[in-house]
Amino acid sequence: MERERVWLLDSTMRDGAQGKNISFSVEDKVEILRALDRQGIPYIEAGNPSSGPKDLLFFERARQVPLEHSKLVAFGATCRKFLAPQEDRGIAALCEAGTPAVCIFGKSWDLHVKDVLKTTLEENLRMIGETVAYLKGQGKEVLYDAEHFFDGYRQNPRYAMETVRAARDAGADWVVLCDTNGATLPSDVRRATQQVCRELGCPVGIHCHNDIGCAVAASLAAVEGGARMVQGTYVGFGERCGNANLSTVLPTLQLKMGHPCVEKEQMARLTKTARIISDVANLTLPDSMPYVGGGAFSHKAGMHVDAVHKNSRTFEHISPDLVGNKRHILISEVGGKAVLYHSIRKVDPTMPPDAPEISEVLEDVKARELRGYQYESAEASLQVLILKHLGMHRPHFKLELYRIFSEQEAGVFSTSSAICKVRVGDQYELTADEGRGPVNALDNAVRKAVTRFYPAIARVRLTDYKVRVVEQSANSASRVRVLIESTDGENVWTTVGVSHDIIRASLRAQVDSLEYKLLRDDGIL
Amino acid sequence: MERERVWLLDSTMRDGAQGKNISFSVEDKVEILRALDRQGIPYIEAGNPSSGPKDLLFFERARQVPLEHSKLVAFGATCRKFLAPQEDRGIAALCEAGTPAVCIFGKSWDLHVKDVLKTTLEENLRMIGETVAYLKGQGKEVLYDAEHFFDGYRQNPRYAMETVRAARDAGADWVVLCDTNGATLPSDVRRATQQVCRELGCPVGIHCHNDIGCAVAASLAAVEGGARMVQGTYVGFGERCGNANLSTVLPTLQLKMGHPCVEKEQMARLTKTARIISDVANLTLPDSMPYVGGGAFSHKAGMHVDAVHKNSRTFEHISPDLVGNKRHILISEVGGKAVLYHSIRKVDPTMPPDAPEISEVLEDVKARELRGYQYESAEASLQVLILKHLGMHRPHFKLELYRIFSEQEAGVFSTSSAICKVRVGDQYELTADEGRGPVNALDNAVRKAVTRFYPAIARVRLTDYKVRVVEQSANSASRVRVLIESTDGENVWTTVGVSHDIIRASLRAQVDSLEYKLLRDDGIL
């Protein structure tokens, strides 16, 4: 049952950035852009150029990123009242962004026109029509977001229809119906969308928020009603209760409803992309998230593991492989093995798939994951761990002791200094350094000591440092996970450390990072 | 538009307890029971008496808890194959629980009858019918849960219908259709429910899981199709992706669809009950949870905030008071003056909108945001900051100095201890404490010292601690932002601190937290 294609628009970097605790740097956005392109999301709405220099800077940077599957979309409003589009600075900024497509929003709810815009219903129609026409004249693909469409449609259906008709008549490529307050029932969304599709006869899209927990269902209902574009954010980030979660919408559309959206190989990246985006946002991906969560395909102890393998259909609505996720079964011999084998082959290409070492590494990785380790984004630490299990790792150095002193008096500058003793063979190096805070002081001291033995270490520097508390319930004694990204100017690698003590967690990640560099230089990795 | 009543069944303590990281003691369950009773949930499914002594013990204890609005439900399976109900130990345990109602599940999917039960389709019908009839004979209200109903209905609709007919014919008070694998589209749930309601003519219920993110929507669709009972868990706990979230379903049914479920005063407890249940489960209630989350009525973008002040209907689908939640205005780079004014008025309700202090605070907030502060989720720190600008803040204590020692030798346990000196007026308290890592050690020492002057501080404890690096480009000397959530058992507040030094960042957040508590106790905040 092959149905029509549905086009996805991801707004993680625009509407998603309105979410609580979310803020992206330009480089964060480039990373998300690359991940979404690889995922095959056709439209990526990446910012509002008139919101400030940060977004304009991003679009400048983004134009240098080659995209294979996606096109960039800049977001903005219709021109302001009593102004022609060509006189409006916002519209000018929108064009300056240099994207092939633009998405503009306008008002469809008469209440907003009167109470927020404070203008007439006719002037609002002019603003919509002239803006769309002007942007079409600039050669843009134009998506028109009808803000508060469903609220408007409920209270003044005639006017709501006039607004979208104005956009269509002016040449909009897509008319997108927005449930901005996020509280329209899916069945009402379906009915209204059907009506709009029938009347407009142009491509229609849907944009839902999650204030009654129905953003995904309402998006699907709109597609049932004829919509062929779904706007959302990849893992549901967004103001208040979030936007429609595309990592849920996408597989449901394609695998359950038969609407193609992405290639099969792209579908198999679904989970990975979700992890990348939440990592960049430094937010934990909820275990319970459909399709991509760590627990989405978990099975409780007591279930017959045998039966899962013989007939997984009894327990699982799809095979987790389809979306790049894993089945989690307690004491499983197969879960994750294939993935791990792939990593082991990188270290030792001759390793047979049934070698006992593979199970040994797997057990260790699982035990560590229970303690808060996460190797998904710390491949360098995983490779060092594998080498240890294969007996191929001789540590290049050993940290014998450290002492850190941090103090502050009478509100003046705090100081931190660290002593450390590093051993290589039977040689010792005891040194000290200082830094901004205890972690930095120790990091500097260890680097200094190890460089005495291995001058190549002088070229290694940290490019990113992330800390996350992995036990929510505890207090400041919580377990923390530190992820360190390092570079030697040629390669970039990430390592991980976990401990109740942030210093030890950082140290573990740092030791892995330095070992990884030395192992690579030795040709072992 | 008053419609028929819909009856809710909460299974937090049974199906919810299958969720990851969830485990309830008997006293935990009593607390949840009381909260759900006050919330007006008519059916509370509290355990499976045949699962072990813990659940039986609970039912014994629960019989002593006076319930005003709810009735207890015990859960179990139909009798086993080739066994009469009166010979089945599981059925005996179910009766022993002494609850007015019981919920039993049986198979509706022929695949499960053959592959899991390994019996004939006829024997399964006998098991259903005889079990229901036996329990009715014991004077119980009987709810029949048709497990995997929608999968069965898709593949063998005739047999699926026979199973629910067997339950109805035997006298079941409710026939509840279960989407056990959680992947049925809401529109399919509606259609099938309609069909069942038409054919059975008895009260029908719905029980959904969230594997495609549609548990709430599918429950609503079933009600549209004629179901009059919704089973779920209060904040969505449950295996894999969770169960239908009743704190979302309930207000939507009552406020959006016109089906009465609870009294108005009970609706106003909605948020409180969600907090109690997640507290008992020791899990953080997600900010983005519809209706009850801390961010469900928060506003970030300046434009939205402006509009909400003009007319809250423009960006809020209901008034937060209706469900006992509050509006939060987030301060952010895009928020601007209107947002801040709202916060200042909380501190000083007489402040005119054009007071110069507002611009002064705004400038300071902006400068701090550039350095990595973020006040949108740290309202307590913002309020302390505002007091400072208004000259209304006299610090309760001053930290004169601290010294921290962290060390580790030869890979054995690391230790951290801290000395601190706190001044109040002309009195000094110098004390020390230890902890897991330097941050925890200093946190303990400061709390200890301040408590000597202000015994109320003894009740303050940290409930969450978050660290984020706010400058991606730097190394381990990066600036970090620490967010601390504290409680004194009554209120919950969040404070923020930023520094290159994680210790200073934590300290700043901690000092704000303690000051906030003392300012509240003084009646200034």
C-alpha cells in the first residue's frame, strides 16, 4: 500500500529553540544541520534572520555546508501593517539569508488581527498576499504558516479561510495550518484540514503543538485529511509542551500509514539522529520516547526471551532495527553484539564474530552503562576499552597521585592549583599547575607531566567539555558524566568518564583522551 | 454542551509499576491511593494479588484507608487453561484482596492464544466466560481487559469479537479494549471501538500504550467512538513508552470535549496530584507535560509574552488556574522588558511600568545572559537579583573564605574536604565538612555553617543539580552554568550560578538558594 509522499520540515533550530533550557551556538546548529541532512529531512527551518545578528551569521555559515538531501528555510513574519514588503526590514533580512525557501507566518485568527496586530481584517489579508507575492517574485519557494489557524477556523471560519486563500492566490507553494496553542482535538484537525484541502486545491501542511498531548496524533490526522507536509521538531523540543515530535511522526507515517518520507537507510538512522540532537542540546533523550528512546523496545524480566526471537511480533510493533534502535532484554546474549562487533573489528579486523572476547566486552559495556557511561558518542573511550579486553593495551602512563587546592578569600579571585605525579616505566614526573577551577588546574598539570614523556601531547587540546548529572534523584553528590572532545589539529575524538566526583570523572575522560592519541600515534588504533 | 460521564481507572500502581526505575513500597502506594482519591479518580487499580505477598499485604493495608471518591480494583488474569475458576489460585488471590471491583485480562488475539497460551480458541473463550461469571457470582464488579484487542481485531476480527462477546455474555460490567503493543492509529481505535459499542451494547472502556506517541489521542478517539471508561496512569508511567497519561486525558475530556469526569475543585488539584505521584516515584515531572508540567504555561518569545499580557486567550488554550498550574514568563534574550516587568511586579506590586529600575535590571540581566546566566528556569535567582537592584536585599550571611582539598593516591578512593568561614553581623562561624567531590564537600560545609545562624536552613535540601558548559569553544576552563533546585518540603525553587570555576558557579547558586529561603521566611519574597 504505497501512498503519496509526505514532506517533513524540521524546526528544531527555530521553534525548538523557543523551548525551555534550549540555546544553540552557531556550531551547534551546523552539527544539527548535518545530522538532519543525513536523516533525509527535506526542509530544515534554521532560524529567523530578523531576530538578530546570531541567526544571520548562522545563515552565512550554513551556506558553506553542502547539503545532500535537505534545503534550508529561513523563517519570518509577513510585512508589517501599512508597509509594502519591499520597505520592510524583516522581509529584507529574510531574503538576505539566501535560502532557497522561506517560511512566513501570518494571522488567521481574527482575534489576533484585532487584539495583537491592532489592524483591520482587510489590511491583514493585504499583508499576507503582498508578502507571498513579493517573495515569489524574489525566486523563493514560499511556505505560508497560517498561525492559530484552527482557533480562527473555530471562531470565524470564513475569515480563516480567506487568509489561506489570500496566500494561495498570491502563489504560496505550501499553505501550512498551524495549531499554535496546541489544543485542537485530532478529529477537529482532520475535518478542518479536509475542508481546506478541498477548497484550496494546493499543497497543504500541518504544524502542531503539544499542549493537550496530541501533537503527533493531530499531525497524522491532518495527513489523513489530505495534508502532505508535516512541520515539527526532531525530538519534540518547543515552547511550553513542545512541537510535534518528528522522530515519532516520521516512522508512523512511513511504516504504519504507508506514506514514504525517507529512504530505508535513512530510517535506520532515526535513533542516532535523535541522540545527536539531544547531545548537542545537552538534554537527556527520554527513555520512553517512541521509536528512539532507550526503553522503547525494552522487555521486562520474566518474558520469554525465546519467544521474542521466535515471534517478536507478539511483543513488538516493529523490529527495532528498522529505526536503528535496539531491543533491550535483561541478560541478553544478542542485544548490541552486532554493533559492538563492528567496533571490535575496527580494532582487530581478524576477530571472528563468535569470539568469546566479544561477549566479555559486551558484559563490561553493559555494566558500565548501568553506572552512567555512554559510549554512543564516545567512540574513542570504547576503543580504548576494547583494547584493554583484547590484552592489546599497555598504558603509556600512570597517574600516581593528585592533590588539588581551591580557595577563595573575602570574595576576591578564587584560585585552584594541582599537584600530580605521573609514572612512565620507572621514571616519575611530579609537577604542578594552576587553572580556573579545580578541574582545569588538574587537567593542566596532568597534560604538563605527560608532555615531558610524550611531546606529541603538547598538540592535543580540548575542544568541548560537557557535564551531565546522570542520577536525577540525588543531590550535589550525584553521579556525573563528563564528555571531552579533543583534537590534535588533524583528528577529533570524544571520551567519557563517570564518577560521583566531577574531578575523577573528568580525569577518566582525560586519561582516555591522551591514551587514544598515543595509541593512534603508535599505529595501534 | 454536557455529554455523558467518562469513568477513569488509574493503574499507576499496577501497569505503571512495570515502568523503568519504578518501584513502590506499601506506604508509597497508600500515599498515591490517597492522592488519587482526593483527585476523584473513580477506579484505582492497585496491584496484582497473585504476583506475591507485597501486593496482598498492600490490599490488607488499603482496606483501612477510607476512600471518599474512589473504589479499589485488584488485577489478575482469567483462570488457566483446563482449570475451573474456583480451582485457580490466581482467582482465589483476586477474591482475597477484598476489593469491590476486579479487573481481569484475557486474550483477544488468536496469535497469542496459539503461541503464548498454547491452547485452542474455544478453550480461551471458556476461560474468559467462566472467570467473569464466577467473579460476578462472588459479588464483584467485573472489568474485563481484552489484551491485544486491536491487533487481534486487525488480523482476526471475528475471533476478537467473540472474546469480548464471551465476557459480556458472562456479565462483565465493563469490556475494556486494550492496545497492548501501543501502535494502533487513533482513527483505527475509533472505528473498532464504534463497532464494538454497537455490537455489545454494554459499557466499553479503552486502555492504550504509547509506542507511537498516540496513547492520549487514541483514548480520546475511543471516547469519540463510544467508550465510557479510560484506563491509564496518572503521569504516564508504564512499560516501554508508557501508558495513556490520565493527567492529560482528564482535562481534555472534561474541558475540551464536555464529558464530565471530576468535580471542579478536583480539577484544580490536577497539577498537585501529578507532583505528589512523581515525588513518591522519585522521578522528575517533565516540564513539558501537558497541563501539569512546570513549562506547560510558560512563555519565552517576547512577542508571545506581549500578546499574553494583552489577552491571555491569544496564546493560552485554558487558564492555568483551572488545573492548579501557574503561568511562567521566561526571561530570555528575546523576552525583553515586558517579561521582566512581570517579575518585578511580583517583588514590588507598586512599581510603575516606566520606572528607571526596570531598565537597570534589564541591562544587568542582559549582561549576565551574555556571560552564560539563564534566568528563565531560575526565577528565585532573578527575584534575589531584583531585590538587590531595588535596594531591598540585605544579605543574611557572607561567605568569608573557603578552602577545598581534593586528593587521590595510587588509584584508591579520592577524598574531598572543605573549610569555610561564614559571617553574620560580627559573628563568625568557621567549620568544615567532607563530601563526594569538591562541590559536594563545600556545599555541605556552607550549609552546616549557615544552619548555626538560621536553623530553618536545616530543612532545605537539594532536589536537582545540573551543570552545563556554556562556552562550547573553550577547554576545561569553559564557563559553566549550574542550576540548583531546592526544597524545604513546602516550596520548590531554582537558582543559577555561572563561573569559569564549577565550585564558584555552584556556590553562587547555593548562596542564592539559601538567601531566597531566608527572604521568603522573612516575608520579603
